[in-house]
Amino acid sequence: MHTIALGAFTVTRIEEMLTPGFDPGFLFPAYDEAILTRNPELAEPNFLDPASKRLMSSMHSWLIRTDRHVILVDTGCGNHKERHTPGFERFHMLDKPYLRNLAAAGVQPEDVTLVINTHLHIDHVGWNTQLVDGRWVPTFPNARYIYGAQEFKHWRSPEGGLIGMPGNGPVMEDSVLPVWEAGQVELIEDGDRILDGLSVELAPGHTAGQMFVRLESDRHAAYFTGDCLHQPMQVARPDWNSRFCEDQAQAMATRRRLLDHAADRGALVFPAHFGAPHTGFVRRTAETFRFEPLAA
């Protein structure tokens, strides 16, 4: 379990699962397989499963620690949750060792002080709750959960996210609202500082209120990207949106802004779903960008 030191912070990946996910032509409607010729590293087994030809897809949390805080960015899919939405069957009634993996990093659920959900999709909020005596209760009893105010409103509004993605309704019921009802949620806005060196920036497009998390400490910078980026292919092709992006033009503009920031700042990017090594740098090329995985 690799831990990265960034000034006053350390970052560790807590795996839920790492499996082949979507076919690239399904996930990216604009997909052109010529990208694998131009960027052969994207066809390596850590990014593209050689047997199924599906994109490797990681579900994980980023564990950020300081001398005072234990923080999780996104919480995967969760166990024992009914997920019948077509395309997401691999998330149905999971029984994954996520909490054991967290314990292996030296963290028990009661140690967590902050949970940050970049957005409120099925694969980013699942471990917010767990099933106890037939009820969904917060997994991290002492944590403050951070939701974007715009994102929370978007999914609760009759004219909001459930119009386009009704399958996220059960996610709200079992993984989002129980934490709100327990009084553990803090709603935050674009630019809010969570603590010294950690802030959020509105990153709309994939969802109306998605945020990415910015870390700055000493000379170090990092971005926890949520679903601004699903796969390394989108670094080379920032014009490729996933089919799950709500506002296609806005998602593209947000992605380009993030890539510009990361390349200019020399920041590490910590995406939510990239295959191993799961993190790296964004480098400019003559025409676009390339993803440079972090050396082991």
C-alpha cells in the first residue's frame, strides 16, 4: 500500500475493487481506437484489459492524513446495496474488503474526521453508509461529511439529476440521505477552504455540482479530480466525454481547465478510476496533453 508525502499531507489509495469496466467505445461515444496507436501506453494491461478489451476501472478512496485529520475523498460503491441500473450490475450486492483495506492502512471507521464526496453518483458515495440491524447508518460516526451544496440540491430537486439518471434514486436513499438525517453533513460552495491547504473548486459538467479537491502544501500541489477524468485516454483527448456526463459542453470545458491547471502547476492528479499506478502528472505535448504515471 503506497503512501505519497505531499508537504504536511500524506495520501494513500484505499482499494474497493479493480476490475475491467466498460468497453471504451461504450464509455466514450467519440472513441477512436487510433488513440492506442498514437499513445501505445494506453493499451498496457494496467489500463486496458487484454482479455476483455475493456478499460480497467478502479473503485477506491483517497485517504489523506495530516497530524490532526483523517480524510477520505470519495467512498466507492459500498457493500450489500441493491444496484439494478443497466450497466452498473457489477456494483450490485457487493461484499468487498474495503474496511479491512482501510484498517491495513492503520485507520478504523471511528478515526475518520472528514469525508469529501466530489459528487453524488453511485460509485463515489457507497461507503458513506453501512447496513446495521436493517438500517443504513453512517460508516464513519465521528466524521463530518462534505457535500457540494449545488450537487445536493441538484439531486433532491424534482427537475434535477434524477430526470436524466433515475437509477441514482436508490443511491440517494441508502448512501446520501441517511448521513444528512444523522446531522453529519456540511454543505460547501465553490472555493471554500476545508482546512489549511485543502479546498474545493466547482467542476460542473459530469454533474451540475461536481467539485474537485485542491491540495497545496509547501511546494507541493495535487488535484483529486472526481469524474472530471474517468480514464487516462481523456488526458490525451480532453474532448472525449463519458456517456454519463450531464452537460457535454461544460464537462469538456471543465476537463480542459483542470488539465491546464495541473500541467501549469506541475501538480499530481489523483483520479477516481484510473488503473495502476492510479495517479500521475499531466504533461503538455505539441497538440494536447499526456498522462505520466507516477513512478513506483
